[in-house]
Amino acid sequence: MKRTETELIAILLEAAKSGSTKNDIARMMKLSAKSVDRYLTRSVNRGMLFEEDGNLRISSKGERFLAEYGRFQVYRKEYLRRLKLLKEMLPTTRSKKALN
């Protein structure tokens, strides 16, 4: 499944919580250095990440993003669970009797 930009930035910020190098983050994100650069640049420009002593660190804005993303994931899982239940309630085939 393709990961969204939001999901990738959340992974990046999670990695930066403990102070990580660009290479550490690239490994955690399972992306090329070129792709990671794009997300790093966006995160720095948005004020969610900064560099300190050669390590990338998460800012308070980045912490707020992660907290909100965590809440979103809880709602998303519940939504998908309920959607599955609804789909299970639907008939799988149309019978002639049901159509009449």
C-alpha cells in the first residue's frame, strides 16, 4: 500500500524525537536519500523539524503534529472497523426473490 505524505512525515518526526541523522531517518522511512530530502525540506520549512549538533530534532510544532496524527489514526482505525461491519451486513448476491 502506498504511504501518504502525512504518514511519511509522521515517521520522519517520530525518528527525529530522539535526534537522528538523515541516514537513520532514510532507513526508518525505507526511502532513498533523494526522497527523504524532499520530506526533510518540507518539515523544516513548516517548522516541525530543526537541526542541532548534526542531528535532526522535532520541534514543538512537530510534536503537536504527531499528537494530532496519533488521534487521527485512532479515528481512522475505528472508521475502518465500522465500515467493515457495515459491508458484512450487506447481501453478497442479489437473489431473484429479493428483487421482486
